[in-house]
Amino acid sequence: MMVNFTSIKKILERANLEYGGDITFLSPIHEDSLKSFEKGINWDLPDMFRDFYTNETNGLIIGNRRIYSLYDKEQKKTYVENLDRMNDPEKSPWFKGRPHIFNDYVIIGADSETIFCISKKYGIPNPLIYICRNPNSKHGVDLDCLDLDLGGLIETMIRLEYESD
């Protein structure tokens, strides 16, 4: 499967041009930081995400919606809400009491109480996004696969933020 890195780049360039003052783009991270994170979750991120974090941006903040960044002591906005914390079963505010979920999914972002994940089950370079609207439910959690990849998720986040304008 061919991964179209150009499409993500174009989405981000267009978003920056149209809404740059309202969207927070964090500086890309070094490959070493990415490898350290991957070692911590015992899994290599798909190619699309590797390119996103090392070449485009270390996460996005669009209103209350975010694609989590990797922890970077040089960037204040990565201190609390970052991939490292969100995917550590002992520190994450998500999937309380269900550490086994972290074996199968990587949390990549959130919109208030709804989280976005990718599955560790498949070695797909540009995987589809899973959504969980009830990550801390006492009655169990539901992860539903969206018909969106990372680019589609970012476009949807932007549309939801600015559709009322």
C-alpha cells in the first residue's frame, strides 16, 4: 500500500494558510524521540504517523480537539497532554482499570471526552482511526473504526471547529 505523505502535507499547509492563527502546530520532533516513545509502547508507529511527527508537526491543537504530541521538554504545550502520558496505563486518564486495551491500541488524540486511536493489530502504513466515546465507562468501552485516516481526521477536526463560522 502506497502512503501518500503529500496529502497530509497539503492538508496541513491549507489549514495553516486558512486558520494558522487559530491552530497550534508544534515543531516536529527528532527521530530519537519517536524511537523512545515506540520503545515505551513496544510498537512502531505506522509510516504516516512517523512522517507526521518527524517532518510535519509534533501534534495539533484545534480548539478543544488535539492530535497528541510526543513529550518534548522544549515545548511547553507537550507537558501534560502528550502521547507518552496518554499511552501509559498508569498515568493515562483514559481506559481506567483496563490496561489491556493499551496492548492493542495507541491513543493519538482527543476531543473532550472522545478519544482517537489506531490499532496495533495491523501493520498498515496509513491506518484508519478508531474512536471511543466512552473510554472510562464502568460498563465497558466501545471502539468504533471510522472511515478516516490521519488526513481525514485532521480535515474533520478543522471542519467541526470552523463550520459554524
